[in-house]
Amino acid sequence: MRIALSQITTGPRPEENLALLREQARLAADAGARVVVFPEAAMACFGTPLTPLAEPLDGPWATAVRQIAKEAELVVVAGMFTPAPDGKVANTLLATGPGVEAAYDKIHLYDAFGFAESDTVAPGSEVVTFDVDGTRIGLATCYDIRFPELFRAHADAGAVLSVLPASWGAGPGKREQWELLIRARALDATLWLAAVDQADPAASGVPAASNAPIGIGHSAVVGPDGAVRKHLEEGPGLLIADLDLDEVASVRRSIPVLANRRL
């Protein structure tokens, strides 16, 4: 399976971000990708008031993403915000395209490093996977990467690939943690992991408007053996990767951690 990771910097205006998604989806399709994955908060960057811009999955923004997927003839995964009870929003991944329609609400909220995502975002509770050409793919978002049980749940559901859109917070040691965690989660669950972060705003020439988590770049595709196969630096870029899905079964025979679990 050929996939694309679109490492972009999104701004506060959903309609302008749609134009960026449309351009990147076209480039991914021209490169032969079957799936293109955009970062968390592709609808609007963190630091933007979320409740006023949240839309349901049948609203204008998600409908436009479906049209982008239809025009490009590929599956699009993109982060958006949907309404939730008590004036909060859900941090939602929309996966849509030919034969695909799924949505995942981020389970583990980023209440860490002095940021409190739960002040404005309601947590999800459901593990979500979807199928592309008979290949099962699991959905996870950013802070979820610190919780190995979610990725093992993807594997238990039959996934051989997890995709992780993120808007990773900057700070001392944060890049090292990102790189360690994405490798560890791939190895924990012995599956492919495609982690796409927002590009570093400074590298995109965009001023950082707040101390919200707005991305450091360094998106990567990690194999089921935990080895990084392709990666980007901090600036904007489109990563194209071919995944040998049969490698998952081979690694699971060699390193049968899922079969050997006792807890």
C-alpha cells in the first residue's frame, strides 16, 4: 500500500485550511498514494477558540473533505472538531474516501506539560478501525501515542497499520519523546505506524500565536519492527511511502509479543 503523510501548518480559518488539504491531496494522488493522512487540527490550529467552529460530521467542512477525497480518488484522514455536550468539542479524525467512512474521537486528552485539553474537549471512548482494499487501519491521535494499549487494540481488531495525526507540543525533550514513542508503539503492536505531525510553524514561516501545541514536524513511517523507514524534518513536506503489509505477519512470527501476552 502506498500512503502519503502531509506535514503542513494549518491556521485558524477552516476554509483556508481546506484549500491546503485540496492541494496536498492532489499531490498525493499524483504520486499514486491510496491514503493521505493530514495532522490533528487540520480544520483549525490549536490556540483557536474551538467551540464556535466545531461542526458535525455532516456539516460543510467534513462535506468538503469528502469532496476532496472523491476528486482525488483516495482516502483522506484529517483532524477536525465536532460538537460535544456541555459546550465542549470532540477532537475527531475523519477518514473518508471511496468505500470508506469512519470517525474517531480522541480518547486520551492532552492534560500534560501545563496544557489542559480537557477544559474544552470531551474524550472519546471507542477504538476505531476501517478497511482500505482489504487492509485494516487503526486511528489514533497525538497524546494517544503514550498509551500502548490502544495500538494493541488496533492489532487485536486486525489492523496492520495505525495512523497517528498529531499537533505535538514543543519543548525540551519533546522531539526525542515523539521519536521514541512512535517507534515503541509500532513495536508494541508489531504493526506499521504512520505518524504525521503539524509542521513547525517557524519552519513554515508562520508566527506562533500561542503556547498551544502546534507542531514540531518530524513525521515518520515506522515499520512493525520499530525501525523508522522514512521521515521528514521540521518543515512542510509530503512523505510518500510504500508499505509491505506482509511484513507484519513476518515480524509477528519472529517477535510474537501479542501472542505471548499474559496481562
